[in-house]
Amino acid sequence: MEASRAPDLQIEQDPAFQRRSWRVERIGTWLFVALLGAAVSGLFGSGPLSHAAATVPGVLRVEFQRFSQYQSPDNLLIHVEPGAAPGRELRLWLDRAYLAGVRLEAMVPTPIRVETAADRLTFVFALTEPGVPFTVLVALQPQHFGVMHGRLGLEPAGDGPRLAFRQIVFP
Amino acid sequence: MEAVLRAAAVYGLLLVLFRITGKRSLSQITTFDFILLLIISEAIQNGMVGNSYSVTNAFVLVLTLILVDQGLGLVKRRFPRVERWLEGAPLILVEHGRPLSDRLERSGVDVDDIVTSARRQHGLERLDQVKYAVLERNGDLSIVPRDRETPESRDRERAA
């Protein structure tokens, strides 16, 4: 860009600054395109990069979002394999520290009762047909942002099958 | 991913809606048009934001809207045919003080609108002082006044 070509115009141009700011615009736009790509792939929640699962083979499996968002709907999908709950009741526990950080919106199916312990809540489900696969949908909304650690498992026995998972919650 | 899809869908739907209902449907000419714009943004908000109170989500939505808009601008610059379909072409509504009534009626502009713009832009008093009135692609009316008596215009007239 040449220096001012309009000598009769009262104007303060700054070609050097203009060139710099165009460069910033160009680089910034590409950066934002990259961010959009990250958003599509699920880096900020919902998407292939975000979807994850933790498994105890043959027993228990939880599907969760690696990346979640503050006060936005999120789901846990907990699958229990047929052999894992032989009785008429299924006892699934979630640790209290995790539940303290989320607002529980719904649980489908609804448990018949909830039992409390110092470190966990145990949700008891009635099984009309023992020995078939069982899935619980937990709808929740994170109430804090940062890293959340979740643990869940099946009772009886304190050493029953258990899983741990980690979620990053964006503000 | 969901936020990106929502924002892109809203962008596309609004683009089609406003393109089809005509370019003057929302060019902020009256106070009520402005109110309409506000109500539309309220109405579309939930469909786009959903149940989320997350800043990250809001940022992704805005990012998508802006980049889709920029991308479309890039496509328009490269393919003039796309630009014509998306933004239309300018249209002359008044020629040498003579309103072209068929065009006026079809584009939903009346003579009042034209004299209003003529008064505001050039302080003209009557329609016959308007050389051209053009409905621009963005829905604005632009007015070219008849030549005032200047040395150049006199020369031109003499030459003609």
C-alpha cells in the first residue's frame, strides 16, 4: 500500500499497521476454523471425540461424554450384562462425590428405592425377568466445571465390579 | 458437534426464509421492523441454544454462525452465480422521474418510499427530480438525482 493518495483528505492512515492487522485477521480466521473443526469432532462436548466408554468385560459398561459442558444436558448410559445380576434386584451404586457435582435430572428406568451410604448412593432396580441385559439411562447436568471423576459399580460386596471414568466439563 | 449443527441449520433456514420473502422484508425501515427483528431473535434462540447455560456452547454457536457467513462470502466472491441467487441483483425502479409501476408493485416498494429516500439522501422535493431510484441487493433504496446545472453537465448537454 502506498502512502496517502488523497492529499486533500484529512485522514490518518497507517499502512504498516493495516498490513499487520490483515495478517492477524488471516491467521485468526484459520485458528477459528480449526476451533470449529475441533467443535465438530467433539472436543467441546458431543461428537466422536467425546464419546467414550469404560468396561468391566462381561459385567458392566458405562457410556459417557469425555467432554461435557456446564449446566448442559448430559447422559450416562449404564449397561449391565445378563449374568451380572442373577437375582430379582439389581443394585447399582454411584459415588457421592460425583453426584454432588451434578444435578440428577432423571433415571430410566426409575429405581424402586435409593439407599445411602457414607460414600455412595445405591439405586435398587426391580428385575421382572432376571438374566436379560439391563440398561439404565442417567440424565444429568454438570453443576461445576473442571475435571470430574465418577465411580460406579454393582453390589453386593464392597469389592463388586466397579468402574471409574473422568469427564472434563467446560464452563 | 450438536451446537455446530444447530447453528448451521438456523443460519440456512433464515437465509432461505428471508431470501424468499423478499429483500425488503427486514431492512429496518420502520420501528416495527426493528421490533420484528428482536422478536425473531427471541423466537429462534431456544431452537439454537437448547437447554444449555454453557459459555462454551454459546461461543461455539457464535463461531459457527460467523464462519458459515464468512465461508459463504468466500463462495459468493468466487462464484458470481451463487451470489446472484443468494443476494439477487439490483433493480431500477424509477427512470428519469418516471416510476416503473410493474417493478414497484412486484418488489413491494411504493412511490412514497422513493420520495422518502430522495428527501433523506439528497433533499429532493419531487419525484421528477429523481434520475434513477435503484433497489439495491441489500434492500436499500438508492437515489441518483437529476443533474444539477454544473459546467460539466452543460457541456454534456451541448454535446448531445
